Amino acid sequence: MAHDVELADRVRDLVPAGATEVKMFGGLAFMVNGNMACAIRRDDLLVRTGRSAFEAAIAAGAEPAIMGGRTMSGYVNVAADLLTGDALAGWVERGVATAESLPPK
């Protein structure tokens, strides 16, 4: 499964300096302090919200992330049509904030 290269470039511009990239989930994940913040799968964005912010992300238009038929707790999938303009920055910020709140790996 290939990822959207243009979207990857846009996310690269938004993650903090020192963030790393790892091939993961059949796409490209962005790691902050060793913790996944977000990942690109095809042309959608997987965002780590944590359990406490999961419902707010769903209310903002994301969908529960499902892999292998199982819902991933604390992760949402944001469809490509919600990633236009400045909206992408808000989703990436959510993922980065969650990753930064975790102990470094």
C-alpha cells in the first residue's frame, strides 16, 4: 500500500524538528520522541489521539481507526477530504501533542 507523497511532504513541514519517519502500517509514520504521532496510509492520515481525546476527534469528523478488523483504541483515521487547507495542521498538532505527552522511547 503506497502513501501519498505530497501529503507526506506537507506533514514533514508540520512535525517538530527531530521527528523521525518510519515505514509502518503499510505507509509512513512520523515519530516524536520515539512515539508515533501520525501516519499516512494511502491518502488518509492516522492520528494518535490517546483515549482522552478520542471522542473529540470523532466529533471533529475523524473516524475510529480500524486495522485487521479491530478498532485501535486512541487512534483515529482522518479522510483526505478533511486534510485541506489549515485543517491538516490541526490534526498533526493533535498527534504531536499526544506523542509528546508520552515518555520518550
